[in-house]
Amino acid sequence: MTEQKENTKKTYRYTKQLIKLAIENGYTNQEIAVKSGLSSKSIAVVSRWRNGKALATERQVQFFINEFGHLLKRKMEHLFYNQTENPYEFIYYKIEGEILLTHTLNYRNSRSKPIEKVGVCKFVILNLGSVFHLLEQKKVGLDDDGSNIDKLLKNKKISNNEQANWYLVKTHKNLSPQELVDTIDYIVNTFCHSENKLARNIRNDALYLKYIIRQLLLKNGYTINDIVDL
């Protein structure tokens, strides 16, 4: 009996993504409310679920978990990898979350005409319920100090699979919205104050990420400390 009571209260952290799947598959807000055991007039509650403003309980959305849980799992699981000391072996990482943003920093060779450019760093932001994951990636084949960037410009793509062209180098997990902003600001500021040739080249691309992440969070209903009302 105690376990049944807990199931009725336990919130479902993928509520937003699950409701979106239901809507994509033809369910209306009214139908979702009824299937969730609510009144057909409770569409405002469903809207809050869909917009990420509130979480449903597992019991409320059990019908949709049964219907679309397998699809949701596929959309929420992502595979990344990194190199080891052995060039023929890799370490593989699985992480869950909805990808909200992928932002690539490009190195530009202004001496060439037309200007050559190649992505060298990438940031991936995932949402997992009320927290965020920030993943830092670097282009496969790029030295840590970027000293071989000219060679990389000649071979911009290692694999035809775009995701395979990027190593995972650092993961910042379970960040609040403000912690996500603070972490990105710190990383960008590191680029801006570095004398490294690679960092100097990509710092302008990095600088825009400060604005982009604040815009993304604001549109998703989050409050950030340094955003001022006009």
C-alpha cells in the first residue's frame, strides 16, 4: 500500500517531453487531461506540463508512458566518446537529456582567400527535468594547444558521421539555470583572457554564447540574475 501511495505522488521528470510526444501524435490538451484522470476542462494544467512549468505525477501520465515511453527513451539518450592512450580504443559515455542547444566555435584562417574555417570546439546543452548538463567537445585530431590547426584546416571532416568528429572532453552535470550561465561565462572568459593562438581566434564566436544561453533560458521561462527589465 505504501508503495502505491508513493507512485501517486512521484513526479515524472520527463513530463514536458512526454506531453510534446503525445501532441505530436495527435492528442489534444483536452484528451491528455482526460487520459491523465483530470477534468476535460483542465487544459491549463496540461499547458503547464507542456511548457515545463509543472511536472505531472507518474500515475497521471502512466497511459502516455505506456504509449510513448520507448520513443522518449530513444530521443533522450545520447552517446559520446573520448580517446584513450591507445589510439585504437575509445571510452564511450551515455547521457540522458533533451538537447536544447549545440554551439560550435569556428577557427578562421583570414590569410586564405576565401577565408577557411573549421569547427574546433563545441558546446552541447541538455535539459533533464529541472537541471541542465553542459558538455564540452573538441574536434577529433586537434591538439590541446591547437598547434596543428593548419593541418586540420586541410582535413575538416574525419568521418561522414558528424557526431563522430567530436571528442567529449569535459562534462558539467546537474546545473541549475544560473549555474549553467555562470559556467558558460567562466569558460568564455577563459578564452577571452588566453594568449593561446587558438583561443584568440575563436573568442568572438565564444563571446556570443553568453547571449545565446541567456536568450534560450529566458524563452524557457527561467530567471537569470543579470537580465535587467527595460
